[in-house]
Amino acid sequence: MKKVEIDITPWLGEEGITSSLWFGNNGEPSYEETLPYNMLIDQTLQSYTLRRVIRNIDYNDAEAFVKSLEAAAAYARTRLEEMRDV
């Protein structure tokens, strides 16, 4: 039986998160799909809602989610500046 390697790799890009599916040792992915950031953010925030309003009981979790995105953006900015060729 021949073994086939399968790899799924996510990438952050300007438009959203792209997942690339690789079969074997091909130089190009066999399949790619990009999920836009806005769609993922809306989907996540909507999971905390009832009739399109964030419930009081879930507000802290939704706030923590937004704070984690803000922290990720700050981290990305810091890393960009650290890696800059001056």
C-alpha cells in the first residue's frame, strides 16, 4: 500500500484566511479556499446573539473575542516593525 501525504495549511492574507490542501509532493495546492475576515468575525459575533442582539450573559465572551483580535493586530504590527530592513 502506497502512503499519500495530505496537508492542510492555513495562511493569513489581506482578504482573509486561506486554507490550502496539499496531496503528495505537488508544488501547488490541490485546493484552496479563502474565508474573508469580515465573514468570520460576523459569524463569531452572531454566535453570541439572540435576535441579532448580543445577550448580556455572552457580552464578556464577545468582548474577549474582540480583544484577542486587537492583541493579534498589535502583535502583527510589532513583528512587522522588528523584521523591517532599515
